[in-house]
Amino acid sequence: GSIPCLRKSNIMNAKLTQAEALYYECEEFWKPGMVIDAPNRQRIFETAQIIPKGVKTLADIGCGNGIFLEYLQSNYNFSLLGVDRSKQALRHVNTNKLQADISKIPVADQAFDCVTCLEVLEHIPCNEYEKALKELTRISGRFIIISVTYNEKIEQNSTQCPQCKSVFNADFHFRSFTHETL
């Protein structure tokens, strides 16, 4: 019979946890200059432009190496917090920072005027997705800005582990968003 998404996800999570940890804790991935190509610079600029007026506090969830926070720090007067689960990524963040998982962020309810979550939700497994959305909502006092991959064909970027034979997306994407699913 068919295995529900949650069970498939649990199986995948068990096999990918180590690989994902190695991927996101690799110093080379987060070093200065990484992911600062022209499309990312444009995405950062455009995202900053839609932050509503009156925002004084902002948390960037899944901040990675802090490139968005760095832009905000240089161009705006916000109190900032970067949250990521990767210790290596957070080593490069030059604002207040917190190591935490998106499904359990240890901050007070409605602690921030604005919460951003940029290019993160496609990485969240099925069994954690609803928790992640609830956490973003819980810590936001007013606004949430989310960006995700759009119409990605995740199966076209799949690879297979040579040892366990699991097939997974090479970027660790668990979902793609379409007009209907947004």
C-alpha cells in the first residue's frame, strides 16, 4: 500500500539527518562571499523594500550566514535577531543571534514586529512544516515575510545515496510551491 507523506518523511529524515548536518555545518558553505551572487543580492534588496513602515524589531528565521541581516543592519535602523540551526552559519552573523530550530524558537510570543523566513520552508520536512508555520506566527507581533522556491521541479534535482540508495533532492528541498499551494 501507499505510505503517507509523514511516514515517508520520517524515513527520509532518519537517513538525511547526518547528511544534512554535514551539509549545513560545512564551513565552506557559509564562508564570506558565498550566496552573494547577483540574483541573491537582488532578492535581498527587493525583500527589504517590502518591510512595512514602522517596523522596529525583526527576526530572520533560517538566517544562514546573515547576508540579509547584514544588508538590513547597513541600511535600516532595526533591532535584529538571526536564528538558524547551523552553528557554522551563525559564526558569520554579526547581529544578535540564536541557534534554534524553526519548529521551536525560544523567544516570547509576538516578540518581533516583523519575522522573515527566506528560502527556508522548502527545506522543512512534512512532519515539521505545520509546527514551523505556527512558530513564525507565534513570534510575530505584526508581519511575516516569506520567500520560497516557486514551481521548482524537485525531482529533477534528485540524487541517490550510493550507500543506502535513498533518493533525495540534492538541495534538501522537501516541497515546491505553486500558485495553488501558496
